[in-house]
Amino acid sequence: MYKGYVIGEKSLIQGFKSAGFEVCHALTPDDLKRELQKIHQEGKAGIILITEDLAKESKEIIRDFRLISNVVITVIPTHKGSEHLSFKELKRQIEYSIGVDMLGKEE
């Protein structure tokens, strides 16, 4: 059975534990890399949610992980609001794969 993971600052992600997610605490890109390596070695991940602040600092780490794994990684906003990193990534991937901007221009 696959598991869901949430990675980020402890106070921001603790509530996901009650929804059945495994919670992994990370404050820096190095922490994120270490947690992703553990998750990959375990081999049971189906989805990984990463807080937006951490993802913004760790774009290369996330990109590299996506190259070696089929696990779905998405970014979740924090209490500070959202910069729409997940939407921008999805938009870029759709445009790359089909050659058309189906989601419209950013305003």
C-alpha cells in the first residue's frame, strides 16, 4: 500500500498526521534532500506534499527527485499565502508536453 508524506516545518504540517500522512520535518534544502532519500529508499510513497517556502528554496532537489521517482510531488501553501508554484509547474509541463498554453497566460 502506498503512503502519503508531508515535508516542511513541524508547526505547519503537523495537522496532516490526522489525515493519515507521514510527517517529515525539514527546515532547509539539505533536510529536504535527506527526507526525500529516506522516502525513496523505503519505496512506499504515492504522493509527497512539500511546503511552498521549502520548495521555493529547493527547486533543483525536487527536479532531481522527479527524475529518479514516479512519486507525485506537489507544493502546498503556508500561512503566508501562495505564490502558485504548483500551478506554474503544471502549466510549464502541459505547455512542454503538448506545445500549447491550455491554462492561459498569467495575469
